[in-house]
Amino acid sequence: MVQERGWPGEFVSETAQRSLASLPLFAGLDAQELRSLEQHARWRHFKPGERILESGSDSRDVFFMLQGSASAVNYSFSGREVAFATFNAGEFFGELSALDAQPRSASVVATEECQLATLPGEVFLDLLRRRVEVTFKVFQHLAAMVRASTVRIMELSTLAAAARVYSELLRMSKPDAAVAGLWIVRPLPPLREIASHASTTRETVTRALSQLYPTGLMRRKGRNLFITDRARLEVLIQQLQMTGGQKT
């Protein structure tokens, strides 16, 4: 692998699979159009903690996550990291700068080992002009971003820090396929990462989790966190919202 000047991360080796076919955004495109896009793509590899995008940069490329995950982050004046989006396999990011030609509004950092493809902004825009079904999926994606931002702004304004931690864990959780009614966060991210998403401190996350373990609402097994009663946890969040609490 070689390092490209001006770019973080590494090239994916020639023997690695270079395909956009697994991405939901491109479902419906025929093989010829996919091959045309792939000819314009750059294939990248990032290790956990590596910066994929830098806030304020003028790049216009759009990024497509083939494997792994990454977080969009910014930093407060005090230096606290605030994460406000997570990108998993099959998702994309960086489209805002391609659409409005403005500098990047956030940094993106790999949280797991990542394989990504990037397309030049002009190639992405040309695709949107030609294929209305792809454009509509991008509109849906942007609408989901606005809704998620609205929820997070409301939580930051109204919820105590512990309640924000619990809300973040609910968002991360998925139904456990093996046990009905059980929800799982697999794997539980580092506490620092949870704190960044909940706009609080690692110590607050530790304290919030330790308060719930004795109740049985959450339990830890290996690297996974299980939520045993999602409805009760949602009620607890509402109660914390009503009673207030320290906003750490």
C-alpha cells in the first residue's frame, strides 16, 4: 500500500474487493453504471482513531463506508469532543460540501477499521442530475439528518447528563435476535465515545451505567450491553426530564 499525498489513510490493495454494489444508495443502478462510478472511485483504508475528514477543509469528495464505522465530531472551546453522527457500513457522508461547495462542517474519525470509497464531488452531482431515484434517497438521508439533529438539540436543552447517556444507548441498541424483548448494544463503544455523543464526560457515563446495573435494566456481558426492559428505560428518561438534574 502507498500513501497518497494530501490524503490521510492508505490505499486499499489491488487484491481487495473494489465494488460499490453493496451500497443501498446505488441499488437499482445497472452493472455498467456501477463500473463507471467505480472507475472514478478512490479506495481507502483507515485504522481506528485516524482522521478521515478535517473540519474546515475544502475537499468536495463524498465518502462511502464499505466496512467499519466512523463518527462526525467537533470540539467545544474548552476542547471537549462532541460527536453528533455515526456512519456505519452501507452509509455515506461528505455530501453537504459536494452540494453547497462550502468547507467541511465537521471532522470524521474512524472508530473501527474502515474500508471506504470516495467519489469526486462533481461525479456525485452528475449522478444526482441523471438518476432521480438516487437523488430521492439523498433527500431522505438529509431529512433524517435534520430530524436527528432536532432530537439531539432537544435532549441537550432538556435532559440531564445521565438521561442523555441512556437516550444515546437506546439509539445504539438493536433487538436481540435470540431473545424476544431484549435489546443489545454490540459491541458497547468506549465510554469516551459514548460521552462524546451524549455531550458529557466519561466519568458521567461511568456513573450513569453503574446506577442502572443494580436495577436490572441493563447488564453487561463481555463487550456487549443488554437492555432488558426498553419501555422502563424510556419511562426513566422521561422521569429524569421532569425532575431535572445536573447537566454535566
